[in-house]
Amino acid sequence: MSQFYDTLETRSADQRTADIAAGLPGQIARAKALPGYAEALAEVDPAAVTSPEALAALPVLRKSELSKAQGARSPLGGYADLTRPGIVHLFQSPGPIYEPGGQDGDWWRSGRALFAAGIGAEDIVQNCFSYHLTPAGMMFECGARAVGAKVLPAGTGQTELQARAAHDIGVTAYVGTPDYLKIILDKADEMGLALAITKAQVGGGALFPSLRQEYADRGIQCLQGYGTADLGSVAYESPAMEGMIVDEGVLVEIVTPGTGNPVAPGEVGEVVVTSLNPDYPLIRFATGDLSAVLPGVSPCGRTNMRIKGWMGRADQTAKIKGMFVRPEQVADLVAKHAEISKARVTVTRNGEMDAMTVQIEAEAGGSVEAYAQSVSDTLKLRGQIEIVAPGSLPKDGLVIDDQRKYD
């Protein structure tokens, strides 16, 4: 088995620069032809955009703008051509935001990250990303097929059945959020079931060092990837575990949050990504995530840019148990109940699990059960509910207080 997924991973700097110069103008031209980009790219000459440096002169596309455009030009806001044969699915992510998806080949490019995690044709992969509405399950389904692995399409929940299936069919690799693997392992221990999982490729949340070490102590090499529903795979770890290597199907810039201006080398900033997927040519898409470029190349021999990985959010949006919670969702929660004057979501860690507490300013007598149901309906997560006196929450502008530590 080759050490590398393909020859793209080991290109020289000169070859990579030449390939970008040859391919990027065509992608800009594809985007310019779409209604969503008609105004933003009207004055842009695609032939002149041949490098990441040239990209920096183009406007940034933010998720909020994409959502607004989707409301006006449904379902994809004019940023994708639904007549393209490569698009066969439409997905919904929290927001809601709608994304296209393909079934042929490795449309989201997840195979590269799985290959780097050592997953291949000899493996049975338990895919615990959701197959319902959001694209994550299908992303890794396609990636697993690309590396020749067999897939148990497990999705989320039903942990006892998941542990039983992993034991019965001899699952050797896990794909899903970082902490759900521990839930399955603990359930298997409780049931007296021996599992054969030795590899894991996780995403959708931070992989904390203590949890990675716990998996290592169980004989599981756990590597993490970084991607979004809109872009697919953006970066991934190799066994060298020195930062994340940028995927070959995207170009990454690190900019000052709220702007499109690149930061100085090594500084922390917002991750802005240009996709090279011809079916969905997102140009300078602002992820809202923070990271920084690592100098040099990975010791594993892959030569593309490296980033430090996910370092938090540029805004108050938080990813909790693999789901984004946004300030506008908290506002929707408050609007559902006339007696609520204010709400605040606090995110912490309980052992190796994310924990969410929702504090609600309301007069005495409010129903905890009703508020819990509204939280579940609006934030798509369950959490602890605390009713507090009106005026008692801090007046610091925060509606989502993420108290987790990532170092």
C-alpha cells in the first residue's frame, strides 16, 4: 500500500503553483457565470486570478450572505447550477442552509483524510455521522468507498445496537464525532463485548488531547479532519500529527476576522476557503473558524500548506456535540416565549463530553419542561435548563459563552 493517496500530495512548490495557475481561472469563470456571483465578480477577469494572492482582491462570501441569497433564490441562492449531472442530492444544515451533494466518486474528497488515517480496503467502517438531512454521513460514505472500505451506515443514536453491530461484524474503524466513539466503547464494555476498532477519523468538533490519549491507551489511532457541509474536506491530520494538511481540492487563506485581508504568516485568523469543486464553486467562503498557518511541510512527506487545526470561532457561534449553535437561534428561542427577556448558552466539558446549559431570564413560574422542549426544537440539542431572575445575566454582549479549553 502506497504511503500517499496520490501524487498531488507530494507536488513540489513550483508544480503546485503552476497547477493552481492553470486551474483557478476556470473555477473563477464558472463562479462568475452563476447568478449568485453576478454582482460580486462582475468586474473580475478570471484569467488574472491565478494564485491565492490574486484571490485576496476578491470579495469574501459569508454564510449569512449565502443564507440570505437562498431565501431570495431558492434553493441554493444562485451559487450552484442544479442542471449539472454531478449534483444529485440537496441537504439541509442548521440555519437553515442548503447544500448540494454528489454521489459519483468522492464528491466531498473525504477519501484522502480516511487514507491518511490508515483506513483502506481491509477495513469495515462504522460511519456515525448523520445520514438525515445533513450531508456528513454521505460525505464519509463516499470517502470510504473511495478507499475501498466496507461501511456500516450507523448514523447517530441507538448506542447499544451500535456496540452490538460493531462486535458482531468486526468493525475495525470509526468515523464520527470525537466523543461518540467513547460512548460506543463504554457501552461495549458495559455489555461485555470485545471490539476490534483500531482506527478512527473524527470531525465535527474538537478532539481534546485527553480524549485522544484515552483512545491511544485502548489501541486506537485517532486522527481528526476539518471540513464543512458547504466545502467538504478542508484539511486533515496524518500520522505525523503536526497540524492539519490542507486538502488538494481547496485553497485556504487566513484572514483578519470580519475582513478579507490576509494576516501575517503564523498569525491566528479566520479560515477562508476557495473550493475547486466545479459543481459548487464557492469562492473565498468565510467559515467563521479560526486557525493559523504552520510553516514548512509535514514530516509525513505531504507538501501542501498546513494549518494548526480548529482554534475556535471568529464569532459567537459554537459547535456543540457536532452541531452548530448560532446567536440567531438563541434569539429565536427568546422570541418563542413572551415571558423570556434574555437567554444565554454556556458550553463546558463534562468529562470527555460537551455539556450545554441554557440560562433563561424569566419571571418565577416558568415551565422548565416547556423551555427544554423549545431548546431542543430551536437549537437541535438537549441541555440543562436554568431559570434565573430577570436582569441577573451578565451584560457583556455574549449569548453563547464557550468555556471549553482547546490546548
